[in-house]
Amino acid sequence: MEKEGWKCVRKPTKIETERVRGEQARNIT
């Protein structure tokens, strides 16, 4: 379970990466 957890975080999908980027930009603003 732990291995899969860090694996998902380490290799995020392009859509997920863009989504996180958008959320970070919103928090910074």
C-alpha cells in the first residue's frame, strides 16, 4: 500500500500535474 502511494505521487499524470499547478497558482494569487 505504501509503495503504491509514493509511486502515484512520484509519477503523477499530466492532467493531475496541470491541475495541481492551477491550484498552486490560485493559492499564490
